[in-house]
Amino acid sequence: MKSDSRLAVDLLGIQMNTPVMTASGTFGFGEEFADFTDLEELGAVVVKGTTLQPRRGNDGVRIAETPDGMLNCIGLENPGVDYFLQTILPRISKYHMNVIVNISGGSAEEYGQLAERLDVPGVAAIELNVSCPNVKDGGIIFGTDPKAAAEVVTQAKKHTKKPVILKLSPNVTDIAEMARAGEAAGADALSLINTLMGMAIDIRTWRPVLGNLTGGLSGPCVKPVALRMVWQASQAVKIPIIGMGGIMTAEDAVEFFLAGSSAIAVGTANFCDPSVTKKIICGLEDYLEQRKLSHISDIVGQLIVDKE
């Protein structure tokens, strides 16, 4: 598949054939989907969350279906940054795709260490997953505290020349405040939303379905929340926004562009249809053709809001 040049974008200096990316944790390391879609045509593959040390993840049930979505509590299972750099990155380089590495740490300093280790050829950018606890500060979640999130950005920026993307958690009162804090700290772009916190209960056993009790809710059910937050963030900052949350179709993607996204990421839909990104790209090409638009940027942030 050769994408329409009207979809080609330059995001943070990264040349992308399309503005359609994949969300971390839903697309493996990209190679798993090579039989289903043209990885080169994707804007970027955001690989699964990476930590300093290998992690085995959570015990018990890790995924549960919900009406129009899914819950997950994988627990950041991953082989660690050393294995990624030594084994996985050289292996996936043959696909000539833009690789963005999502990183998680237990302290701001760990994010800095990870950013430094990943400041290597073959990595296009770093995405900061701040939906995890700061073990040095009583377990506060980085992504719910503007100062903590800003410190993570500061540490990452100190240790890498790669673009730094801050992934915002929706589990906050004021998403605009978090967006402004990230921008002020030097984030090059924002991605949102991460998953909403949720849970499921088995009424036969009276026990939680998930082994971790709670998990991240994603899928079509979160799209209205994600759209609202993307729009609010786009009004608060000038840096690019990568929108995500329940995107299943090209029409969903168009909504996110109109709300202010410069690019979008597909997550849960990959589990339903491993070739969905290809279908979304084709659908966006058709939309531009039907509307006689010269480039995808023509619709970014063009939501019409009537003035009172």
C-alpha cells in the first residue's frame, strides 16, 4: 500500500508517510503485525512500555472485556531496556518504520536514565508514560500531579536529543493544567489519552475479575472523554498533540483531527482487527478526496464552535 502524499506529515522532525500511529501496549514491537499491515506506511509504531529492568507483569487475569471496551492490568511486562536495545531494536530495524519507545520509571531519575540509554539511532522519539507511581514520593502517580509530571519531562529532556512526548493520564480533574505543565517543562508534544481507571466484578464469586483489582479502560467507550480532553489540551498549548482513545474507524480519526490532533494513535482496535490501521489510512484518503482537501493538516483543529 502506497499512501497518499496528502497524508504525509512532519511531526517533531520525524518524516511520517501518514499521521496514523499505533498506541503503546497494543501493537507489540511492530513486527507482530507485519503480515497484516505495511509498517512503513504507519506514522510510527510506539512500542510496548519499556523499563530499566525486565518486568514479569501482574499475576492473575490481566484482560477483561467490557461493554464497548476492555480492561487491562498487564503490569508493564517487558524484557527491559538492555534486551530491547541489544536484541529487539536491531531486529525490527529491517521494517524501516519510525520507532517511538514508551518508557516508565519509578522516579524522575529513572526516566532520565532510560531516555539516555535510548538516545540511539533507530529510535525516533521517546514517549513518557507517567501513569505510574513515584516510589520516591509516597506512591503519588506522576500523571496526576503537574509538578511531578514536569519533573519527569525535565529529566528526560536533560538526557536525550530525541523528541520527548508526554503521555497524559485522563484520571485528573484538569487536563489543561497537566498539558500546560508538560509544555512548560519542555515536552515537544503531548499524547492523550492514556487509559481510564476501571474495574469489573464477577457476581458469581463476588471477586474482582482482574488479578490487580483495577485496570485501564480503553476502547470505543472512552472516545467521548478522549475527544473532550484532546480538544481542551489543544486549546491550552501550542505543541503538537497525538490523539488517541477509542479510535476504530477513519471517521473516528477525523473527529480527533478536528479536535486538534496533529496525528492519531490506534490502540484497542488492533486487538479486534490487526489490519485496522490500513483501513483507517485508506478511509482518511477517501475523506480528503470527498471533501476536496489538499492535505490532512487542513482539518487539524478546525472544529467549529459557535460563539455565544
